[in-house]
Amino acid sequence: MSQAPAPIDTMFDARLRAAMRQRPRGPAQAMIVSGGLAPHRLRRVDDYVEAHLAEPLLLVDLAKIAKLSPKHFSRAFTQTTGRPPHRWLIEKRVAAARALLRGSDKSLSEIALECGFADQSHFTSLFRRYLGAPPGLWRRAWHEGQARAA
């Protein structure tokens, strides 16, 4: 007997699916955006962020990776992804934290630091803003849902 996903999970998944629909999938389906960020530059920035998520990531550093000025990078990135670089970075960090909450028994402060949040309070505040519940409550609800489904 399958358990319906928690409302928080459903909301996050809907946002993630919407964001993925906006992302180019390949040459045949690439979005043509005049003045946007070239796919290879976006990929380079995304790969760097994935590898350095726990570190402080500044706009100027991401712009250097894309080989653009910070102002041009920010505008092109926003035009291509539909959200500013800072918001995109927070979403990446929240998604990484969500995966760790599901698959590890690390403390919330360990997860916060591993995902690049300044501290547990900052992590809790942003996690609640993006997913509608604090991380500890979200983790318990997810695990309880898994136990019921088993």
C-alpha cells in the first residue's frame, strides 16, 4: 500500500519539475534566448557549484567561471534560468540538504555546513521559506511516510 507524498514534498517536486522544464535538454530542444547565458557557460557554472557547494560562492567568482563580467553574468543567468544566481544557488543548497535529510543521520548543523549555509539558523530559515517546514520537522515527516509505506 503506497502512501501519498507529504504536501511539502509535493510542493518542492512541483517547483523542481517547473524549473527543469525551463532548462535546455539538448541541441534539438535547446531554448533560444537572445542575450542569455550560453549552455556551455551554464554547465560550467553548475558543475563548479556542485563541486564547491559547501564553500562561500560569490557572484564575482561565478562570473569568472562563465568568463563574463558580474553584471553581464547576472543578467544573462537570470534571463536563461528565470531566476537570479543567488536564488538559484539557494535552491541548489536546499535540494542538497533535502537529499541529505532523506539519506543520512547527520545533524542539522552538519548538513547546514555541508550544503554551504552560514549556520543552522540560516539553514532552517531558508529551508522553511522554500519548503514550508523546518528541516527537522520535514525529516521526521519524510521518515514517518517511508515507515508507513513499508
